[in-house]
Amino acid sequence: MPLQATPCYAALLARDARFDGRWFVGVRTTGVYCRPICRVRTPKFEHCEFFERPAQAEAAGFRPCMKCRPELAPRPQRWSTMDASQTLAHQALAWLQQPHDKAPTVAAWAAQLGVSARHLQRLLLRAYGVGPQQLIHTQRLLLAKQLLADSGLPLEDVAAAAGFGSRRRLDAAVVAHYRVTPAQLRRAPRSALAGSPILPLAYRPPYAVQALLQFLAARAIPGVECVDVAARRVQRSLRVLHQGQLISGVLQVHWPAPKATAASGAHQVQLQLDAALLGAAATVLPLVRQWLDLDADPQAVATTLQAALPADLCAPEGLRLPGCVDRFELAVRAVLGQQVSVAAARTLASRLVQCCATPLGAAAWAEAPSITHGFPSPEQLLAVGEDALVAQGILRQRAQALRSLAQAWPQLHYARGEGSVAQAQDQLCALSGIGPWTAQYMLMRGWSWPDQFLGGDLVLRRMLSPDPAKPLSAAALQRWSTALAPYRSYAVMHTWHHASAAATHPAAPR
């Protein structure tokens, strides 16, 4: 629906964080556009112009606010918007928001969608009022602005990470659009760890931080991931493909204490990257946002679930859908976790890491000494052989399934983030040892797909049945779940969280 100025202005007056990233306000008297939560003096109504996207505001001649920093705002939720509307325009925007191993181009964008560049131009102009080149250029500029303000990277590295190719092109773009030089956008990087600047990432409140951390802690593989629930911190290794090169490193995410968050008026996660990953920030930042579900709309999720899910299951407020930073890692863990407890699955995954993965060694981050390994790649898993996997306590049938998955990996829609959910699921189920539940779980978390429902899950069948002694049939549960669309994955997480808290199923979801 088109933005309505009157309700938008009311939200602006209230500094309502629920609308952060859903629209932006341009102020005609200053030529600046802001987030709804901006703490500067509120402009008069007649001086305001409202936009859905930063690219629209910049196309209209506005430049980003230096106080609220629109580049930090949460983005419109990727997959649910695309799935609900079923429009090519939303699919196009969803593709742009995904992590890319190299800077996206209009030609690659159109090819991914199966349309011509000219049709993509018409499509986006009709839907958003700006063309693909403007959307790409704005995304690059905002990333460059964030890296300039927070990272301390040399200007040449900022230009490369943001996709400008050279410092000269970065200088020209920043001066033309923001009327300042890149050097003038510099801030003294805030750093809690020596040599590691903080990159803030915003989200819409509420956010059930403890629930997410407990979920991750129960599944953390020693050496690969360390979750400190009390300190509200996660450290882990990461391998990404950036500009055609595989880059390995270590990252840390930290949620400031609630009092500090309230005092600053911001709802942010603090991300820190080691030197290797910092140069790949353009690829890493979207991955982290997806992993931590920072772009969720908790108000929309709560409204849908409260209308259909039993009241005692709709807790805690702001529960997120944990994604992943490595789809292959998640797929392997889903296979290892079939019909065993979470603790047993984590033990098997830890043995697999020790057997297959190469230690990080000198590349490890000094501030995260417990992170010693990356998760094995498909090539590393195939290199050790089936008998070596069985020697780690992995059932031979599952070892065969893991090798089948690794061999097929380059061709899978799931691995590349391409095709539809149905196509990706069919491909996965065609592999040895992967059934519908495992494939659905992989898509729910690996693609952060918000409307995936695991109809065959025994915990759901018991928890959502009027009589827990008589679980619902998978078909009946699937039919009932339609009332929870388009947020069925969140219904799964709420039900699992409630079951885990009640200690009713020791073999919790993987």
C-alpha cells in the first residue's frame, strides 16, 4: 500500500522503532532523509516527504542523516514479502538483499530472475519508482558510508568492499550524492577489542535475546562456535566466498545490556570482524543479518500467531528464527541430528570437525582463543572417506548421506539460494538419507524461510494436539497450519521453545 503521510508523521513524533527500516522521511528544509527513530528535532509536517526505500529518497535529491544513519536500519523482511506477494518486483528486491560473493550487476540480477535488463528496469520503476542501477548504487553508497564511519578500513579497501572498484570512483560517488568527501564521513572507530572496530546492526524491537542465545548455545560446536549467554555474546568461525575468493576468519556479535540499549535509544547488535573478514564486509553483513533474523517484523509475526496459535505457546515476545552463516554446515548438522538428541548431534558434529577440518592456526583471532577450527567444506568432508566418518561414531547410512550431500553440493538450488522452495526441497529429498523433515528444516533455517512448516515433526504433532497422548496426523497438522501463514516457521520456533522449556522432549530439534 502507498505510504500515508499522516500516520507516518504520527509514528515519527513517537519515534516508534516498530517502523524502523519500513520507511524513511525526507526533510525538504535540510535536504536530509532520516529513520523514524531519529532523535533530532522533529520537522514540521509540511516539510516532510515519506519514502519506502533509501534509493527513492536519494533519487529525490535527499542525502542520509549523519545522526540516525539510514544505512544501519533494518531492511524489509526478505522472504515473507516475496512469498506473500508473489510478484517479480519483490523477488528482485529480495535477490539484491542477499549476500553476494561479488558486487551485483544489473545483468546478473536480470539473469537470476530470468528476465531481460530492460524488463527489470520497467518492473522496478513501476514498483518502487527507481531503476535497478539506482538501487544497486544506493546499496553500495550506504555500505561504503557504514564502513567509512565504523571500520577504519583504508579508503582503497572500502571502495573494493563496497563494489566501487577504485578509490577515485568512491570519491566521485560520495561527493556527488552526499556533498562531502569520504574522509569527512570518517569517525573514530568505536572498539571494545584492540584493532577490531564495532559495526552496529539495527533491528526492530522486541528481540528475545536470551531465547536465541540459549538455542545457539545448546548447538554450539566446540572450536567452531562459542556462546556466552550471560555476556550476551557469540563468537564463531566463518568461511565466505567474496569476489571469487574463499576467505576464512572469526567474528563476534554482542547484544549490549538492556540498560545501555535503553539509554542510547538504539536497538542494535554490535558486530566485530577479524582483519580477514573485515575486507569481505559486503558479503558478511547480509549473512549476519539473516543468521540473527535482524530484519524480522515482530509485530506482524505476533499478530498472526496470536490469532491462530494457542495462547500458551506465543512466548516469549520477539522470538526470532535462527538462520545460519554456512548452509553446508547447517545441512550436515541436520543429517547428523536425525533421531538423536541435541547433545548427541553436537558431539557428532564436534568429532566431524576434528576429523575433517583444518585448524585455523595463525589465522585465528587472538581475542577469541576458543575458536580454533572452521567447519569442514564439502571438499574436506569428501577427502576423508566413508570409513573415517564411521570411525567417528557416525552411522554408515548417515556417512553415506553426508558424502552424497557433499558430492551434489555445487548443483543444489539450496546451496546457491536459487529457485523456489519446492524445487530446492525436491532436490534435497532426492539425495540419499534426506527426507522431507530434514529438507524442510534445512530450508527453514538455511534460507531463513519464514513460512516453512514441519508437518511431520512429532513435537509439533503432540504439542498442538488437543490430546498430547494422541498426536495429530501430519496431514491434519499441515491443513491446520494454513492459518499461521506467512509466519509458520515462527510458529514452529514458538512451539519448540515452549516444549524445550517444559522439558517435554529431550530430543529437541537440531
